[in-house]
Amino acid sequence: MIRFKLVYRLEVYGKENIPEGNDYIIAPNHLSTLDPPLVCAIMDRGVACMAKKELFDNLFMRWWLNWLGAFAVDRDKLSVSTIKTAKRIKETSWVLGLFPQGTRQTDGEIKNVAKGFASLAKSTKCGILPVGIIGTQEAKRVPFSGKIVVKIGKVIPYSDNVDEVVNSWGEAIQGLTGFKYIPES
């Protein structure tokens, strides 16, 4: 957290929106490789982030991701083991974190939102905590030159309607970041 505050002039808004329990999934937009450690740093509890399995092929990355509490997933399909892991996380003091866009996106637009996060929320009966991240794509390149702003929204309540959850998340991130939400047609 100190690195983010000093080097990247981090500002965090909306921490009062973080629920006490852990029956929610943290779901930020994704701009850069700084985003996962940033999400872990702003929370007052452990965050188990999903990471694409290919990242674990590199020995250093595997060590670092394990240290952060990340676990590998196959982005092509939501497997039974992923659902079981998410349910086990819910039984601990940690909270699950994932990036609904699946991969880094350019700033200014919220698009390519996969429905897997909403399906996982449905399977675990969790709400979604939208987190808007602004500035990590610029701050990453030259330390001390950028500014990172994180805005934490209000929890999107649990729902069985996956499409409704996806759209609610996109609209919430649009409101938090000012980026344009472009729903899948």
C-alpha cells in the first residue's frame, strides 16, 4: 500500500461500501498488471484473485501469484474445481476477486465483459462489489508520473439473473470510472 500511495499517488474512495462479511465477489475493471496487487492492497482482508492458468507457467510469477493468494483458472470454461474453490474461499475470512473483462482493456471503454463472473456469483450466492480503477495503465510505465484512483461502489445484490448482474456491473463501473459501458449485442 505504501508503494501505491507514494509511487503512484493512489487515492481510494468508497471504502465504506465494503461489506463486513465475505458474501460478495470483488469485481474491478482491468487496465494493467498493477490491478491485482492494487486490489489486494486496498482491502482490509485477504483477496484470492483468479488468474489465468498460463501465468503460473513462469516460476517467478507462480511464486508471486501464490504469495498474493491467487489461484489458476481456465478462462475458456468455468470448471467444477473453480466453483469449489470459490465456495471454499467463502468459508474463510478471505474474499474472492476476479476481473470480469478477463484480460486487460484499454481505458475509456468497458467492453468484452464475460458472463462467467455472474455465473460464479450465482453458484456461490454472492453479491458483486464493483471497483472502478483509473490510471494504472499510465502509472505503470513511469513511476511518480501518474495517479491511480480507485472508487469502490455499492454491492450489486445477489441475483439468479446472470445477464442482469453483468449489465448492473457494467453500468456501475461506468459510473465509477467515467468509461463508456458497451454491452455485448
